[in-house]
Amino acid sequence: MDLYRLSKNKKLELIESSKFDLEKDIQSLIEEHTQELFNLQFVKSEFSVNGYRLDTLCFNQETNSFVIIEYKNTQSYSVVDQGFTYLSTMLNNKSDFVLEYNEVIGTNLKRDQIDWSQSRVIFVSPSFSQFQRDSVNFKDIPFELWEVKKYSDDLIGLKQITNTSRQSMKGLEKSKDKVLSEVEVFDEDSVFQKSSKSVQDIYEELKEKMSSWNDVSFNSKKNYVSVLRGNKVKIYLNPQKNQLKIDMIRRTDFKGNVQSVPIKFTLDDPKNLFKLNVRDHQEIYTLNIDNNKDLDYILLMMKQKFDS
């Protein structure tokens, strides 16, 4: 990706990119900012399990699942082979991952509390070859490719390589089917399959209007669709059978003491449509809708969170 600076005389000046000297430099940058960049809880650097050394182990508290991050400063490797090897290692050594999490974070998480179907591997590199991009271009492959760039003036750019194919990988490589049978990638069809037509229509109308927002994208998870600005989740859309639940986080604390952290967002809601739900680790503004009444007003409330 190219970045430009608009000069005082209204001319565009290219901001020069620079190379990461070492793969470790990329790792240090990401590990210090996993929350800001990926909304992930950092667990362990260089986690060893069953003879493999995983660069970074993280935990996604939204999906209750583990995420492995791998860093590469070269294009001469197979993301598919390495990704499936690491996921297979995770699924065959679940207790090791849970034990490591509990020891580092100081919790008592149980193995059956983890949603292993949403396990993921994220690859981070200054660039990926076309072969690497094509090898993960399947709708159900549980890997993400992110390109990271360093620029002058201490600027950092991070961009996800998105999948465009509707082809499934299941059945194409038998050696990978064991992992794919347990790890799933979800799309809007699977998320809304149990919802009524009216709920799907409400979502489509909301999505159509939100699509004009700057830098917006939509990411389907197991039970919800997240609305992102850049790579930051702003809003959660949770489809139910006869209504759509909208969640917007006010503040979060991974350690379970939400009152100890500053309020990140306060909703200005004159009609008091949204309810503030307070839990130990989160405060969330919530609204359930089953029709398109007040939809324009609701969108204004959502835009507040999106712009925050």
C-alpha cells in the first residue's frame, strides 16, 4: 500500500517505505499492540508445544478461541502447510493451550469453554507472493494474511488480504479435512440461517446504509456479524430467530474488573432505545429490533460508535 502526504502547496508527496531488518522486529511490534491491531489478548511469545514453536499465542475473548500469529520476512514458504500443521497441533494438544492461558492470565478456563471451531492462524509479513495469496483464496480456510509496512515518520500500515473465492477447500485436500471438520469459517448465510426473513431484511437494509461509511467492512463469526472500521470492531450484529440484537461496547476489561478502566464510549441516545448492560468484564449498549421502525435513528446511534 502507498501512503501520501498532502503538502502545503496541495501536492501529493509519497511517503517512503522502509524494510524491517529482522522478522523479530515485526513480532515485537505486533505483540506490543495485539489489542489495538487485532482486538486479541496477548498470551505468550514463542509458545512451544509438541515440538513446534509458535511465534505468538493470543486469545480472542469475543469468540472464546485461540489465535496463533506467525511472522515472515520472506515469501519462500507455504502458508497453507504451516497453517494446517499449527491448527492440527492445537486441536491435538488442547489441554496445553488451556493450561498456558490459565497460568499466564491467572484464570481457571476449562477446555470445554473454548470454541475450538473458531481457532485461527494469522500470518503477518511485509508482502505475500501471488502464489501465497491464491493458496488461501477459499471461503472456508481458517487463515488470515496481513501485510505490514513501515514508513518514515514512525508510520505503520496494516492491511488484510481478503478472500474473494466462493469455492470450498473441503474435499480438495484430504490431509486437511480433519482440521476443516472441526475448525469452521462462517459467512452471512450460515450466521442468518436460523433467522426469519424479516430479520435478514433488517440486516440487509442496515448493511446497505452502513456501506457508505468510510472504511467500513463486515466480518462474519459463528453467531454474529461484526462491523469494523479499518481493522477495529465497532458494532456487533447478533441475529436471532425473530429479532436482530445490536451490541456496542462501552468499555472492556480482560481481567474482569470493568469498573477499573476508563470509559471508551458514551452513547448519546435521546430516545433511550439502547439499554446499558453491565457485566464484570464488559459494559455494552444493547438494542433488539424486529422491524424497520426508527431505523434511521438507530443508524445515527450506530454511527456514533463507528466514529468513536
